Amino acid sequence: MSAMNYDDETLMAYADGELDEATRAAISRDVGLDPELARRVTRHLALRTEVAGAFATIVDQPVPDRLLAAVKVAARATDTPRVNVVSLPSRTARAPARPWRLREWTAMAASLVLGIFVAGKLLPDGGEVATRLNALVARGELMTALDSQLASNPAPGAAVHIGLTFRDQQGAYCRTFVSRGMSTAGLACRRGGDWRIEQTSSVELGEGDLRQAAASMPPALLQAVEARISGEPLDADGEAAAVRGQWKPAP
Amino acid sequence: MTHGPEEISERIIELLPRLRRFARSLSRNQHDADDLVQSAVERAWRNLAQLKPGAPLHSWMFGIMKNAWLDNLRAAKRRGEVALPEDSGDHPAVNPTDMNANLWSVSEAMDKLPEEQRLAVALVLVEGMSYKEASEVLEIPMGTLTSRLARGRTALAASLGGE
């Protein structure tokens, strides 16, 4: 399949969710056929993720009192005529606003990003991930850790540490992980007998701090967890039971 | 819908988290960002009469913040101020422990963008606004917005080491 002719602005608009449905669908199809196109789309998605993710946590921080006071003082000091304003459109009214259309494309962005990562860096070693039907699934050490590691009890010197384990809204198990080999924190969910990697963020890992890294999640990863989680994360007993049950979906 | 000052102040308070994020994406640190939010809030109240009937409050507030930011930059240039280098560790509000590394590097890269590109990137990539909404806040045609956005992205990718 030859290279598809999409210009950069079109691909940026794709990453921004600004294309009409037909063009969007065409690009979604073509990225699977053209690795160069996939690489370009990935770059735009990854940049958007990185920029949005950098500022994402600010909306969750408490607002300093001085700003609240500024609004109240100004309101009191203003002899304001009543003015007409319309209500916020619903897209922006949801609070706290998701900084980008997370669910629409994060999973794809993650798989593309990791796919490129894999092609460039991991496959020569045998690989911790593999592609299956355009999705990325865990293999090797990563798969073993996801299958059997208890967050409370990682093997000494393990190259992968597990953070949270939880059930998503369909009842499937998901686990966050940190992999030293991939310098990556990610989220994998149990789908069709595999651990499908649904979100990744690159992380810088110092020596020996993997356990701590597994406990603190990059904002983008936290958002991916929040978008999926149903109820509370599993406690140590729940996690052990899920390992024994070989991650079969909860009834 | 008619709203009195009470209700408008409630609505502005609801917007404060997003205004702080927008301001942070335009500023070097959270302290400067909060100063910007504060001056935008004060300016909004002074100019409340300019809020057109039927206009969405949030677009108007983001527009005011944009103007306040640009005015601050111009005033600083007139005074011959040079922006502080990144070492401003003596600033009481800059606490490296509450800045993730990603925020630090993206913020630094944003800081290098020309003003108009930075605004486009901040509204679309950080705030998640649609092109239409962002072009309304910036009072520019949509084509101008998308070309600024494209140039801003290319520059960001280069300084973040993507390409």
C-alpha cells in the first residue's frame, strides 16, 4: 500500500477531533495500512497527549483563597447592571473538563505510540509486547508480571512493578504497571485472554525506585484509570483472588 | 437569561480551575499564573458591561485573560524587563516538588513559542477547545488559528525532542 496523501494540518485536525466523519474514518482505516502515516499520526497524538497531560492536574488543585476572594470582592464592589449571558454549552460545562477528547483516541494513541516504541526498541530483545489485530498485548516479562505479580509483593529486582489493580465498567480486570525495560508506565486490561495495553506514558526511572514509580502515576495514566474504573481498586486479598482465578472477568 | 452579580461570580468561581490552567500554560510558574488570573478577574468585573447579551461567559473570560496576558507582556517589554531565566528557584511559589517533569519541560517549550502560537496551542491542546471556540476567543479567523496551531506544534515537537 502506497503512502497516503494527507497533509500535516489534516492529521493535526484528526488528532484534535476536528475532521468530518468520513475523513476521520478514512484516516483511522489508513493508519492500519501505512506505517509512515501511522508514524505521523502518532507524532501528533503524542504531542497533544504530552502537552495536555503536562497541565492536566492543575484543574484538580485547590484554587488559592486569594483568587476566590478576588472574585467575591470584585462582585461586591461592582454596581452591576443585570446582564444577559447564556449558559455554558454542555461540552465545556462538564467539570472538571477533560483537557482533550480522551476516550475517543487515547487508546489508539497509546497503542500507536507503543507500537512505534516496540518497532524501534523492543523487538530485538524478544519483546514485552506484541501486536494482535492492531492492538498491543503484553508478552514476556510484562505479561508474566501482569499475570502473577502482587502489587504488595513484587519479586526482588523485578523489572516490572504492578501499581493498581481494578475492574473496569465491563467487569474486566485492569492493572497499571511500570516497566524499567520500556521506561514506561502503562495500563493493561484483560481482553480476550490477553493483557491489552491501553495506555502508556514514558517515565524516567532512577535506579531502584520502581516500586515508588508504580505507586505514583503520570496524570495521563491516572486519567485513563479514572475513565475505566468501576468501584474501588482491589485490595491485596482481591488481587490475590484474581490471580488465582486467572483473571476471568468478574460475574 | 438574566444574571445578577451573585450568579456571575459563582460562574466565574466555577471557571477558576480552567482559568488557572490556561494561565499556567501562558506563564512560567503557578505564582505568575495566579497573578494573571487575578488581574483577568478584576478586569472582567470592570468591563462587565461589555459582555454581550447571549455571549458565553467562559469564552469571554478566556478572551479577557488573553488580553490581560498580552498587555502584561507589552508592559514588561516597555519597561525593558527581560524574562527571568529558568533558575528562579528563589521564587516562593516555585516549588520543584510539586512540578512534574513533564510540566517543567512542556512549560519551557511553550515559553519559546511566539505569543500568537502559544495562545493557539494553549486553547486547543491544553484547554481542549474546538477550533471554532478558540478562534472566537482569539478573535481570529479559523484558518489563521489552524496555521498558528500548526506552526506552534512543529516548534513544540522540535524543542521537546520529538523530531
